[in-house]
Amino acid sequence: MADHAYVTLATNDSYAKGALVLGSSLQKNTSKKLVVLITPQVSESMRRVLDKVYDVVRVVDVLDSEDSAHLALMERPELGVTLTKLHCWTLTEYTKCVFMDADTVVLQNIDDLFEREELSAAPDPGWPDCFNSGVFVYRPSIETHNQLLQLATDQGSFDGGDQGLLNSFFSTWATKDIHKHLPFIYNLSSISIYSYLPAFKAFGADAKVVHFLGKVKPWNYTYDGKTRTVKGDAHDQILTHPEFLNLWWDIYTSRILPLLTEHGVVKDVATGLKALSGLVCSLAYSCRFCKEEEVTEAVSQMSIGAAEAAPPPPPSVSSEERRERWEQGQVDYMGADSYENIKKKLDAYLQ
Ligand code: UDP
Ligand code: MN
């Protein structure tokens, strides 16, 4: 149906790579419309490639908008990416959509999701009474969008991201209607592979969607094009079952890299294979996993110097300190960490 769409989001060229792999996997498995929301930080050449894979590439700029999203961002600058994700509710040309994180890949047709109601999602592997917001069925509505922004402004998000906010908003998900619980195979988190290996061995073959949840994304790994395997160190648990990671890279090298080369996003295939470091992730977004590390760090600092008051911040800080502060959620959105400065850094980095 024309009024159904799969929707994703990419706020920079790294996540755009994820969106391209996801889009390509959707193209193979559905004939529904594919929509990607992007922000102005995504490069022109990357947009042209996204155009090849997606039916609609829509630029959303929360900073520029004069609506309630902008106001919410002024109140809660830490929710930048989250508020951008909430823009998916404004796609009212569709009656029903499935949102998918840019770090997911579709392995089979999942159009039966459109028979589900808002808000349908799979349990989060870390806290199964919360749903994971990497894959969810929703109904675009300006009213819902505004209510979500209101909640964001009033309360913020308990995990600092969209998942906390959405779980607070759709708070009866855990108990009210089992039809809104998607089977786990619609959002199989890569971390569940090692946290419950026997279940993965029993049911993993039925997976419909894989989600590379967590700090390190597929595009952060190094891939050996000759052996067609992902490299990592021995402690990398995800590599105990690298099938899905290799699958991501398979799609990336066979279907995406040629497009990126053709449109000048990467100079040649060899350069394209060089993985980006985690810098982009930590610069642009604090994910739940980063937050967990913060908590551990805060606790260990507390036990060392519980009685000491925190020293006042120095007037100007080194880039290392700035990055540390960013990771602790102290973002100087109007100054050093403004979108303009981040974009400059990313541009320089990507070149
Ligand atoms: N995202 C983005 N830019 C960012 C961070 C996140 O575009 O800097 C989007 C992207 O679609 C991503 C989603 O928001 O998949 C949720 O973030 P992420 O997947 O990193 O969170 P996790 O699933 O690891 O909790
Ligand atoms: Mn994700």
C-alpha cells in the first residue's frame, strides 16, 4: 500500500552508511515505500546515494524549525538526536509506518508488521519490560508528535535517548496488549547472541531483523575484503558469532560501496573499506552504553573522593576535556559543540 512506509534516520555520514545497508536489505524484501530522515550534517554526495536507495530523502533540521520541536530542543539540548527521531511522527502522508534504526538489517519480508497497531515493538534485551526503540510500528500524527515533545520538555528522557522517552510515553506497553509485543526475531539484538547463546542457536536462524545495538557499530569494524570477514580482537564478544556482522559487510561491499565510489563519497574501494573510528559516534551522540559507562565511572569517582566537592570547570578546556564533558552529557550546544563546529570537524575527519 502506498500509505505505508519504512522509515529510518541518519544525522551524519556514518549512520548514513547504516541507512544504506538497511535500505538495500529492505529493497530486497519489500515493495513498500522507503523513507530516510536526514539532518543538514549529511554530505551532499551521501544524499545523492541515499536518493538511489530510498524513495524519499527528507531533511529535518530541528535547529532551524520554528515549531515546538525547536522549543523543546532549547529546553533540553541533550535530546538533539532524539527529537530528530521523533520527527518520524510528522510523516502524515502515510497512515502507518515502521521505524527502523539505521543500525538494523532486514533478513526476510516483515510487511506483516503493518497489521500491528501503534506502538508495537520488541522487548529490550537489557530490561524486557521496556520495548527496544530500534524497530517499532507507529501511526504518524502531529498530535502525537506534539505530545511527545511536550513530554520531552517536561520530563526529559530517563535514559537520555529516544527509548526512555518513548517508553515513558507508551507506558502501558509492558502489560496492556500482548499484540503490541513483537517477537524478538523482529529486533534481534546482536548482544543477545552471547548473553543467551543456546537461545540464539535454537531460534537465531528465524531472525527477521538484526539490530547492531551498542557503542560499536558494523561500520566501526575493519573488514578484510579478501577473506570476507570482519577483524577484531579476541575480547570482542560479538565476533564469537560474526555471521550477521559479515552479512552487513557483504551488503555494504557488494551493493553500497560501488554506489559510494560512483558518487565520490569514497575515493576508491580500498579507502571505503577503512573503518571509521568510534569518534563520530561519541562526538555526535551519547548512546545508552556510553551512559552506562558514565554511571560506573561516576560511582567509582564517588568512592574515591566522596567528600570532595567537584572543582568548578576551567574557563577554556582542551579538546580531550571537551570530549569527556560531551560524553558526560555536558554539551556546549551553543559554543564549542555547536552543530557548525561539529560539522567542520566531521568534514575534516571524513576527508
Ligand atoms: N542516530 C543518528 N545519529 C547519531 C545517533 C543515532 O542518526 O549520531 C540514529 C540512527 O538511526 C540510530 C538511531 O538514531 O540507529 C538510534 O541510535 P543507536 O542505534 O546508536 O542506538 P542503540 O540502538 O545502540 O541504542
Ligand atoms: Mn540502534
